[in-house]
Amino acid sequence: MLSVTVMYSTEPPRLFALVPCAGVGERAGAGGPKQYAPLAGRPLVGHTLAALAQVSRLSGVLVVLSPDDTQFEQVVPQTSAWVERVGGASRAASVANGLAALQARGAQPHDWVLVHDAARCLLRPEWVDHLIDACLDDEVGGLLALPLADTLKHEVDGRVDTTLDRGGKWQAQTPQMFRLGLLRPALVQAGDAVTDEASAVEALGHRPKLVRGALENFKITYPPDFELAARLLTSR
Ligand SMILES: Nc1ccn([C@@H]2O[C@H](COP(=O)(O)OP(=O)(O)OP(=O)(O)O)[C@@H](O)[C@H]2O)c(=O)n1
Ligand SMILES: C[C@](O)(CO)[C@H](O)COP(=O)(O)O
């Protein structure tokens, strides 16, 4: 197992949220970055940040924007979140750059970072608290996730090639919560090969904790997702 030594301070660890918000939203087809699409009276990312703002144990929220982002301050004029224009070519690069920025702002290696997709705008503060409660005393950290509820097919040319065993398989969500001193080198080592933080931590030989999330915590990815999200947000 490759190991990364995290120096633990005697100070109690703080908790920060890091929100990657530098994607282009190609699959969503919204005509621009999906995080700024209007949704139930707010830009999509406004809902995400409003939920995180209600998590009292967070010492700060850092939003990672694309270097050429010109929209964030216009569409989210009032936010207590910090903003850094250090987004990269992949989600992993945006998160890695954001972690460096967070450390430059004073976060310590033993502090916890909860990475949450800007595009998971249905987040509820109680799910974040549930993750924190489950991981705060854990050696590795963990993530919200859901056990697969459907039968799983492998496709070739639009037809079923084979039916896969779904036993023990979970769908990863966010937030994903790890110590800064573990996650930063894990992402540097993993590079763009990973699609979530847990994968980078797993590649170092660790086993992140799976904490049951909620079906509603889905990621806006494809065009029909906007309408479903709008209906759910309006009904709250
Ligand atoms: N280079 C990137 C790519 C993605 N993200 C962020 O990571 C989250 C999850 O990514 P995804 O749903 O894939 O968003 P996009 O990359 O925007 O979508 P697509 O892949 O369809 O272009 C989003 O909040 C997105 O803004 C990011 O910060 N930097
Ligand atoms: C991090 C993530 O939300 C976990 O499910 C997901 O991997 C990000 O989506 P992407 O499409 O891979 O950017």
C-alpha cells in the first residue's frame, strides 16, 4: 500500500467545503455552463451554495471557477463563499487546484474537506451533517453513495451484451469528505484518471466509508434533469 503521512495537529480539525464549478456542461446542452442555468428562481449553483451555507460546522466554502468565468458574481451576487478562478481541464484538476488554494488560505493538512459538485443542487444540509457525523472519527473519510437499485446491463452497439452482477455496487455521490493532507497528494498522484475523490484515495490503498445518500441528491447531467430538479425544488 502506498501511504501518505498526515501530520495531525493538536488543534481540532476544521471542516471546509470545496465546490468544483468550472465545467462546461456539454451533456446538459443548456447553451452554457449548466451551473448558471436558471432553476426554480435561482441559478443552479445558487441552490447548492444555499444548502452548504446552512451547514453550521463548515468553517468556509470555496467555489472553484474556470479562469475565464465572467458569470459567477453576476448571477450569485450575494454569497459568503470564497471564490478562486483556478479550474482545470478536468474535474480532478479543478479539485486539486482548489485544494492548493484552500491551503494557501490557511487550511491545514488535518482539516477535513467536503468536495461537492456544483451540479448537485438538490443537496440538503442534513445529508451533509449525516456524512460529517459518519466520517469525523474515521481514519480515512468517506462519501455519500447509494446502493444500486436496478439490474445492471453491459451494452455493445445499443444491445445488451451481458447482465452484470449488481451485488455490492454503489453509485457515488457527493459530498466526499477527506482530510486535506490525504486528498491533496492522492489527487496529484491520480491525475486526470479519476472521476471522484474517493477513487484517488482508493488508489493509495485506502477504503473510504460508504454513507447512504439520497436519490434526490442526483447530479444535473442531461437535459431532462433540469425539469425534474425544478419540480423537486419548487415542491420543497
Ligand atoms: N473541468 C471541470 C469539469 C467539471 N467541473 C465540475 O464538476 C462537477 C461535476 O462535473 P460534470 O457533471 O461532469 O460537469 P461538466 O463537466 O460541466 O459536464 P459535462 O461533462 O457534461 O461537460 C460540476 O459541478 C462541474 O462544474 C469542474 O469544476 N471542472
Ligand atoms: C464525483 C461524481 O459526482 C460522483 O458520482 C461524478 O463522478 C462526477 O461526474 P463526472 O461526469 O464524472 O464529472
